[in-house]
Amino acid sequence: MFGAIEAGGTKFVCGVGTGPGDLETIQIPTTSPAATIDAAIDFFRPHRSELCAIGIASFGPVDLRVDSWTYGYITSTPKPGWRNVDLAGAIRKSLDLPIGFDTDVNGAALGEARWGAARKLTDFLYLTVGTGIGGGALAEGQVVHGLIHPEMGHIRVPHDHANDPFEGSCPFHGDCLEGLASGPAIQARWGVSGRDLPIGHPGIALEASYLALGLANWVCTLSPQRIVMGGGVMQQERLFPLIRQELLRLLNGYIAAREITECVDQFIVPAGLGSRAGVLGALVLAEQAAKAND
Amino acid sequence: MFGAIEAGGTKFVCGVGTGPGDLETIQIPTTSPAATIDAAIDFFRPHRSELCAIGIASFGPVDLRVDSWTYGYITSTPKPGWRNVDLAGAIRKSLDLPIGFDTDVNGAALGEARWGAARKLTDFLYLTVGTGIGGGALAEGQVVHGLIHPEMGHIRVPHDHANDPFEGSCPFHGDCLEGLASGPAIQARWGVSGRDLPIGHPGIALEASYLALGLANWVCTLSPQRIVMGGGVMQQERLFPLIRQELLRLLNGYIAAREITECVDQFIVPAGLGSRAGVLGALVLAEQAAKAND
């Protein structure tokens, strides 16, 4: 059995199990690092003897470089109190188990690859659109990490100020994609949350157009076999057909792949694991850590 | 010994050798497929018995799926006469050698990784800015291919029409990055080529600002350890400091990696192999094909 933590900015989801069929989870509100991490450890302690490893899929930025002295830390987050917190180290020291550690979106991508909407794919993008916009990618079967880890939500896309005078909500970049199309951006622009935008509201088409611009850029950069979209904003299901249509318009036939041009309904899909992608992905991280420890 | 072909839209560079020290090349103007490919075969034929394999780094789009019946073809190119040309097959059939085949930019990325400015890196981007804009990426040590292959030049970036009324030169997308910042775009906008823009010409800063937008998006998407830039436009060396400065301004400290924030001169660098990156990359493709054939 494995332990799994989806460490989010508002809640920690902790679970034990082996997969979607038997995973039992609890939720812990994210308060101070000490209180939150202690509550997570308390959840796992009774299961300690059954567990082979614990996986953590964490909000970030995080340090994923195994040779770094801050490996396993949450690093430069603006979240009060959570800057430079040794999340993986605290769990490992208390429970003395191998720890798998990655970003929340990389974890969710792994979960979708194992049990969700990206099974058998070697190259795909998992994108979450909620409080922030984040992406986890597999390329050639490997999770993309690179120098730090991707921060996909912060790409720049065209912003027609005449059509959308909203300046963007990203404290670092203003009108990057996250600044234009995250949940808080929708709330700030329209005074209503993304999932509550009513039928016919102009915010739905605008949101779809920004997300499609992001997807077009990732299609050109990563050439994914599929894009899996989750997060609170994507619970507004009307977005999916609009995004697909706008993506095709933007690509304009240049990427001559039938998987895109003729099967866009299977190319842009909702997360198969819904809101459990992250914690199930953490379970995959635990499995990997156990294997690496063998 | 290996054979190498950099198959470009204006010339084929063919070579035999084992690396930068002994590679001997010739150039063949790209005319009709039959004449060009026959000339390449004629170059290799006297070396046939010494060669273990031939690598081809080709302009595209190309079909890289080994299980496809058009594997090794140049596919949907707008170049007259070259649509659906079985480039790899023609070379293989005539010379009866294992063939390595990839895009020109993926080849150049492999060349830079082996002998150039990206040695020992597992995650980097090679970008060429010339007749078109193209990128080849390594992620976790693997060349990124995905569904088809990346077409990085076609990402959308902000375009301030008030500051730059040029509509863009891409026949598919108008003002995608390639449409705004490729060599032909510079020529169409200013009536002068990128490398000939004189000191103080506003086109230099504008070009740097577009390229920096592209790089910012790729930094956020791929988290490269380095970005290597080649191609005719990048022979305008004044671009490098402007691009670096603008990239730092765009990222605004969000990607908290000292490799970027403190060492941007080593983060954005010119191609180490210059114009030989492609043909040397084809040599790496040949090596890989020989190994796969063993």
C-alpha cells in the first residue's frame, strides 16, 4: 500500500491505497505549515507499517533537484508562511519512508496517464484551470521537469485591449494567460466565478479564446497526442466545444494531424479522474519512490 | 564512418565523417526532388562501403512515425514539388544503409547537444531564426517528437498593432511568431534583411522583443537549462543582449532560477556549431540508426 498527498494551497488531500478502486482520502485545510504537515503525518501514522512509500504532489514553486540542499522544499511561493518549507523532508523524517515528490500538475498528469484520460499516451499535456493555470507534460514517456519545472500558466498570449480592457490579475506578469484566464481573473473581470458564468455570458467565449491560444502554443511547442483539462473553471463544460473550435481556427490546418483536425473531441478532453487526478498522481509518485528504493 | 544530410529548402548539405574534426561536406542546391536526391546519392556512392548509416535532418513537415506508411516523407510542405516526397526511403533504397531521420531543428539540437553549446544538458531548446522560425527541444534527455513534431515558430505572442502595424507574413497564421519575426517578416516590414539591420534601426529592438516573448513562453513551458539560438537572423549579434534583457523583464523574477536571473549570458547563447549544427546533427542521427540496427 502507498500513501499519497496532494498538497494544495487551500487543502491537503491525503490518502492510502493502491489505486482509484481502494484509495481512501481525507482533507486537511491548509493553515500553517506546522499544523498542516502534522495533521497529514497523524493521518498516515496508523497506516505506517502497511506503507511502502509516500508520494507528494505539491503546489509550488518547488525544488525538484535531488542534488539540491533544498530538494523537496516549497520555495518562492507568495503564500504566507509557506516560503522555504521543507515539505518532503518533514514527512520523510517523521514517517521514515521513501518519498516521491513533484509538482501538483505533474502528479495529476501521472495520475491521468495511469488511470485517467491519458492512458497509453507518451506525449500529452495535463492542464488545470482554477485558482491558477498550470500544466504538466509527458514527452517521450517522461514527465518534463527541466531546470526547475514548467510554469505553463505564465505564457504570454495576444490580448486585445479594445475587446477586453481587463489588465490581468497576475502579480508578476499582469496579462499572462493565468492573469487573463484563471478563476480569479474571471472573478475580477466579471464579478462571477468561471463555473457560474450563465449561458450566453460573453465571459465564456472570451475564456475559451484565451485558453485556445494557450493550447495552440502548447500544440506547436510540445506536439501532444492529447490535452487533458481539469480544474474548477473547466467544470463550466460549455467551454470544451468552444475551445476545440477556436483551437482548430487558430491552427488553421497547419498541424496536419488527423488526431487534431478530424478528432478534436478526443484531442481536447476533460480530466478522466476529475478532482482526484492530483492525489492519485501522488500515489504514482509513491510507487515510483518505492521502486527507486528497492 | 557515417553519412549526413541536412535537407534544407534552399540547399542540401551532405557530408561524411565521424564528427566536427573530420566531416567533409558538399552543398547541393535544392531543385526538384529527383535531381536533388540523385545528386545526394551520387555524393555518397563512392563512400558506400565505408558508411555504417546515413542520417537525414530535413525541412518539413515530415512524417516521423515509424509505423506510418509515409514514414520518412516530407509531407504537407508548401514548397513546390516537395509535397509527399519519400526522402528517407529514396536514400535507403539506393544505398541500402540504415537511415536516421528527423526534422532539421531536432537534428541541430542533437548536434549542439553532442558537440556544441548544449553539451551535457538534458533539457534545452535549440531555436533557429531564419527563413522560418523552428525549435528542437530535448526534455529529460530525449528529443521531443510527440504526435507529429513541434512547430515552435507558429506560437502566438502579443502583437501591439499600434507599435507595429505589420500584419505578419505567415500564410497560415498571419502574425504568429514566425509571421512577425522570421527573416522574410523583417524583410517585408523594413525592406532589409535581419542580419543587415544597421545599428540603431528600430527593427533590432522590435525583433528582440518578439523573440524574447517566444523564449519566455518556452521557458514557462519546457523549463530549459539553456536556449541555443542559430539561423541567419541571429547573425545580427546585437540581438543577443537585447533578447536577454527583455526576457528577464518579461519573466520578472518569477522563474527563480539563478541560471536565468544571474547567468542569463550563459542561458541564452549562440549556436556553438554555427551553420554546421544541422549536418552534424544528421551525423548523430546516423550514429543512432547504426546503433539501432546492430
